Amino acid sequence: MPNFARLQIAFKNVYVRIAAAVLLGAAAGVAIYTADAPQDPSPVVHSQDISEITRLAAQKDKLDYLMVAKPLSESPRYVFKFKNAPELHVVKVPSTSHLSLEREVLLKNAIPYSIAKDDYLATHKAVLDEGGTMGSATVDFLKRHAFEILLIGLIIYCLKFGIPGMGASATMITPDKLKGSMDDLIGMEDIKQEVLHLEDMIRNRDEYASHNIDKPFNVMLTGPAGTGKTKLVGYLAKRLDMPLIQASGSALESGYVGGGSKALNALYRKACAKGKCIIFLDEAQSLFMPRGRSEKKWEDDTANTLLGLLDGVKSDKGQGVIWVVASNFDDASTDMDEAMLRRFSVKINFRLPNKNERRELLRSFLSRKKEGLVDYNDLDLDQVAEMTQNLSPALLETVVERASMLSIQEKVVINTDLLFRAYERATIGLTDRATTAEKHKQRERIALHELGHFFMQIDPHLRAGLSLEEVKEKSHLLKISTEAVSKIGALGYVLQSGEDMSLRTLEELERDVVGLYGGMAAEEMFYGARGVSVGAQNDIEKVTKMLNLMVNRLSMYSRSKIDYSQLKNDASGEQTLRQMEAKADELYSYTLGAIRDYRALIESLKDTLLDQYVLSKDAVFALLEERKDLLHFAPKHANLKLCTETGEMVAA
């Protein structure tokens, strides 16, 4: 690699760039400090005629002053000025003639003279420059404009290399500095198998080349945040004994046009200098967006540069470089650039852990605690794994860390209850009773609202004739609270364990809508239609999104299964809006009718909830068992079913 290229790589280090800036600043300071003093504007007449010195004997009375500049040099100068004359006369004489002139002319005729000092020469540069040669003029110009030249140089430098701290923050990590191994990735056997296949492809390139697979092994990792994409890249680099260059895709842009392209090229040169190397771009989803969306063509420069580096002209250069990019989105959920997707021959999609994997992850995190800090006799990992559905490994680790913090603060060991509280703290945030303690009317409304949610969530199971014990088994309830939550701005909440949201059916989606409507329906039942509060705003937002999905995007109530959201026709928008309003009215009417069957139970549980602030799942179902005689279903509110012929909601 050329030395200039190596210098460019070195200059990507922010400390090198800061040191260079300091040196340039110091040089500028010296140049400014030693810059020319203001010059005497008097005209200077240069000569090498020694007779001008000999004639001074007859002109002694007219002489203003006489000085000898640089008397010990090879060419001393005699500098003299006549009275009332504006010009200075400078006669350059050989050093061999100076001594005889001084003795035979100056001393013999008593002509006063002195030696020119440095301060005089600093203000009379023309005395020594003989009218100014090209070299001296250049030096003089550079000294006079040192600051401006430095400023222009800094601007050019910033355009070339970027401003320190504003470029891509790339870190070179050697294999011996990488921690962990593939065994640390709990579960995820399907994903680990994909990585092992990738490792085999990299180790045995010759074998794959025999099948005409000679493209660089560009790898795309997609999936939810916190599922282990970054860790897995480190494990792979360690197994392959290859250095890893890590940079954030979102930090490539440096604030000026072309900054992202320059940063990518610098990363590539740095990797090529290592021979075999992995370049890992994390959070790179912005690079996968379709190009050409903006009229500003330079906004696609970074993506275009990456395209060229991923699949450029075939050459020996860069064959040992492996590009790995990670994104929280994939082409199934987000519109991505087709050319960019084609560059990646290997795509590994990460997923959230299932229940068994969550249990093993929790066990692994807890096993790192010192002995005696976890009460395994009072720890039901199956229950915690069920409760933490849809959580990523990173969030599960956060729950365990939060449990450890609570354990230290409260001087207790970690058990199921502490993990439950840690899960609540990690997902919901801090709760506060003082905010609602003095608001008796508001707390009563909150209690009714939250109980309305709960009863409409278990309503399908109760109407199906299941026992309370069976309903409790199916319910995802964890607790009902009338404490304030600052994180979401709520004065109360119903906390539920995670539920598998994949492949939801129409019936399940409608039950979700009815459950969300339960809080508002309870308020209307006790306070009337004009007594419904703004506390249902979040519920309405969620219902609107769900109805939009059901009616507009999935066309669940129509025999023509099309995505109306892709149509630009205004008429279709009005049609789907009317259908959404009709389904919302139908589902809310059902909720309002069904909630009346629970009025007595809600009113009975309300006082207990107000007194205790919080009711756990066990406490709620224990109270229901005691007061189940208050539960009477009206025949007209039978189980909610969908008529396949008409597509309407009917009572079974």
C-alpha cells in the first residue's frame, strides 16, 4: 500500500488528527510571532559602485547618517542617507574591500558611522534584499499571510479527512481481545447452525470456488433489537481468528457532502491493510433504504459507495475482507433497495427466544451470581419465562440485573416475586402512589376503568363456561394497579404477561379490541355516555391501529382480499373508513352490553382495589371465587362469534 494511503488510515485516528492540528497551530503561532515588523516606506537605491563611498568625504556635511550592515559577511552593505533626501543609498562591497574603505575613507576623513542593529534591519528588509528576489519575495509573502494559509489548509484538511470526532467511529479489535464464544448464545440452534455454515464457507473458499462461488461473503443480520446480532459477529471473528473493525452505520455521515463515502473507503483500506478482516456495520438500516427518493442526489452517495465496495470489479484486492451488516429491519417488513439486497449472498434472520430458550437464558444469567444470592427453592423459572414472552435476550438480562439491584437495596435474595417486580420495573417503569393518593374521585374512576379492561379480557372464557380455575390458567393478568406510572403518563394500569402475537386470527383480534374497549365501557356504565374521560385516549389509539390492520390492510371483512392501504383512490379510502366505523360501533356496542353482566362484581372489587392500591392475579381470582354468586350472564350476551356467511359479529 502506498505511504500516502497509510497516512490517510493513520489520520482516521482522532488522536493523530488532534496532534496534527496542535502542531499546525504551534507552527502558525511561530509564524505569526516571527512575522515582519512594519517596514520603513522610504525608497532604497541599491548600488555596487565603491566610488560612492569615496565621494562621501566631500559630502560629509550633507550626510544624515552612515551605517555598515553585516560587516563580517561576505558582502557588507554601506547604508547612508543625505539630509532632506527621501531615499536610502545601499552600496554592496566585497568583504576584501571593506577594511580598506573603513581605514582609508571613513576613519581618515573622520566620517561618523555605526553598525546597523537587528531592530533596524527588521524594519529595513530592503537593505539586504537588493530590490527583492523571487525567493525572498515568496518567503516574505508566506510570513505575512501565515494565518490565512493555515486557515485554508485546515479547511482543505477537514474536507479531505473530516472534522475530528465527526467521522465514523471505527474500532479495530484483534481476536485475542474478543470475549465469549458461540456457547454463550443460549438456544437459537437454527441461527447458530447458519453461522457455522458461514464459517465453513469462509474457511474453505477453494472448495466453494470450485462451484463458481467466488463472490465476497457479504453477510446481512436482521432481527429485533437485543437478540444477539452484535455478539454473534464477535464470536465469529474469534473463531476465524480474524480482526474485527466495528462501526455504526448511522454514524458514517460526518456532516458534509461525501463524508459517508470517504468513511467507508477508509474502513475498506484499513481492512485491506490487514489482509483478512471483518468489517461490521451495526445499525445499518439507513443504507438499505431505496435510492433515488430525494432530489438531492448526493444523499445516495454513501449507499452507492457501499454497493461498489460490496461487489466491485473483481480483483485480488480485498478478497480477504468480509462485510457484515446488522439491521433491526428486514426486507419482509421494510421496503429495501433491491440492488443492495442482491449484494448479500448470506442472510441470517434472528428471532425472539421461545419459552424454553427464555427459561435457559434466565437460568444462565442467574447462574453468574454468587452462591446464596438466588433462592432456587422459591424460584419458578417456568412462570417467569411465561411472564416474559416477547422479550429479547438483552431485555431478559436487564430484568435479571434489575432484580439484582433490588436484591442489594432491600437485602433480600432473588426469587420469583423479586423477578416479577424487576420485570415490572424494566417494562413499565417507576410507579407512584402519592400522585393518586389524594385524588379519590380520580382513583375510583381509574379502578373502574382498569377492572373493565380485566373483565372484558376474561369475558370469552367465562362465557364459554370455564371454571374460575381454568380462566385463571388462561388469563395473562399479573396485577391490577391504581398507582401512577410516569413513563407512560397513566394513573393506573393492568399488567399482563407477554402473549404470542404471531398469526393472530380475526376472532383473537376482535377480542383484543373488546378488551381495550372494556375500560371506556365501564366508565360509561357507571358515569353515563357524557361521563367518559380522556383516560381512554391510549386505548382508542391502539384500537384504531388494530381496526386499520383488520379492515384496511388485511381486508378481513371482505371476500376480496386486497390491501386497501396501497390504493390511492379516495373512494376506496372512504369505503374502508365507513367499514372501520361500522366495526368499531359493533364491537363497542357488544362491549357495553357485555360489561353490564359484571357490574356487581366490578363495584364489589372496586373498594378492595382502592383500599389496597394493587391486586395481584392470585388476589383477584381469590376474590372472584368468594363473590362468584354476583356473576349472572344475560342470555343476549353469549359468546362472540363471527358469521362466515355475512362476516358480521353474532351471538352464539
